[in-house]
Amino acid sequence: MMGKTKKTLIYVPVVIIFFLIIPEIILRILTPEQLARMSDFTSLGGMLNPLLSLILFLGLSSVVLGLITVSAVSKIYRAKSRPANR
């Protein structure tokens, strides 16, 4: 089993990398019309500032995606590193 410190040393950089890369890619790929539609959707019908809500949504989704990625990769690694004959 991995200690808490080692898990933290793995999760933190991956989450930071995803937090920096995923929103950048999405903002470059989407057209202005798609960006406006997405920001209207994330602003809960205009209750929040559309651009701020879009940035918060992209940030939170990239953090969640980073956490899911690390846990999935660690499960795959554990499954592959088990001995062939149990």
C-alpha cells in the first residue's frame, strides 16, 4: 500500500497539470458561439457571471478528471503488476 505522502505527491502534480491544460485546450478549440452557449449553460440561467462560471466549471471538471485519471491508472497498474500465477 502507498502512504499518504506518496499519494499526495502523485495526485497534486497531475491535478495541477490537468487544471492548466484542459481549460486551455477547450477555450482554444471551441468557437465563440459554442463558448457563449456553454457559458450560458454553466451560469444557471444568468444567475452567475457567464465567463466566471465557465472558468469555474472548466477548472472543477479538470480537477475531477485528474483525480479520476490517477485512480484509474493506479488500478490498471495494480492489476498489471500482480503475479501471473496466484
